[in-house]
Amino acid sequence: MTAAIQKNKTLPAMLPEREVEERVRKVDPDRALCARFLPDAVRPDVFGLIAFHDELVRALAPARSAAVAGPMAGFIKLQWWQEVLEGTRAPDHELAPLMVSAIRKGTFQQATLLRVLEAREAELSPEPDEAAWRTMMRNGAGALQRAVGEALGLQDEALLVRLEAVGAAYGAGAMVRHWPKLQQSGRYLFPGGEAALQQAGRAFLAEADVKSLPRKGRLAALLAVLAARDLARNSEQAGQPRGIGDRLAVMMAALKAR
């Protein structure tokens, strides 16, 4: 994980911004909604980041359905992405040039994106331990939200760690929201019951203390709005689309932050 991306190497053609944004709106509407309120200068990179994360999640789908060959196939795909991010493999994937370019520009820190990969690796070899789960959430959804803060120019480590807690809280809320479906999917879940999962998510939210974040921090933490609403409900919401109330709550938080 120490190799640097070569700044003078020409990248393959990138996907058009509109195509990336449309894809993200379909596969990750919550993060797409929050990204819409980011400044124009960083929005395309953040949409690329979300599309990259979805690509990692989809790459693991076969790994969950096969006892032996599946996990190995997932590890191979993640290793490929690691080498791309480190600059030791050609970015010959339609999303790879976007991520390499964002690292070169300094929009995202390479180490942050590699943590997202580590979280997906942890999902392939899960440990039935709450501490390990918390680490996975911080490295996955947490590091993803940290990257949004990096895109907005936040450099204070304490603030970025609080954004990690926002992402982890949202991930926990999403697990609550889709709890019955996830239990049937073979995906690694919280090693406990639904009530304990809600408690863990609320602990992440308390750590984030979103109201005291600076303006840019609150803009990067819009997912906390959805996290709080999901964690206040229970799994009876599973399978139901988001209501207008959720979207309006995000919009109001964004307007206050901007």
C-alpha cells in the first residue's frame, strides 16, 4: 500500500459526469441525494466515489453465494482495485480513471480509499465480534464519509474522525432499515440483535455530534439526517421507499449548512 500513483501518466478516457451521476442515483439514492448539495467543484468526484463504492459492493455479491470459490474471487477483485489505487496496475476499468484522477488532484487521500477496500475484505472474512464490526463500519461507510470531507478541503483529523462516525451511523441505520432482507442475503451483519444494532448506531451519531461541526463539516455530514431517522425506526420499514419527509429533512439540513 505504499506505492505512489504516477502523476505524469496519461489516464484512459473517463466516464461522462452525467452517466456516473445517473448510475449513482439508481444504485445509491441516499448518498446521491446528499451529494447534490455539495459545491459544483467537488460534486463529480464525490459521485465517482459513490459509484466506486457500489462497484466494490457488487463485486462481493458472488462471494456471498459460494462457500469456497466465491470468497477467493472477491479477494482477487479487491486486490485488483488496491493495485489500481496504488498505481501499480493500469486503471483499465470505466470507473478506475475517475478514482486515480481524484487521488492525483488531492481530492481524496489514497489511504482513505484503501480503508474502504479493507472494510470489504473484512466482510469476506467476518469476525463475530462487535469491536471488529465497529472497525469495519469505520473503514467502510466511515472512510467513505471521511473522503467527502476531504473533498471539501477539511484537514483537521478530529473533524474527519467525526465524519467517519457519521458514515458508520448511516451504515448501521441502513442495516436496521433492511434488517430482514439482509438476514437472507448472506451479507455480514452486526453480531447481535436489532435493538443492539440501533444502540451501536446511536453511539456513532453521538460521537459525531453533528450540530457542533463547522459549516463544511455539516455539509459533509448530511447522511446523519437519514441515519438518525432510520435508527429511530425499526425493521418494519424494510422494503419501503423513502418518504418525502426524509428527503425534505436532508434538504433543510443542507440549506442550513450552506
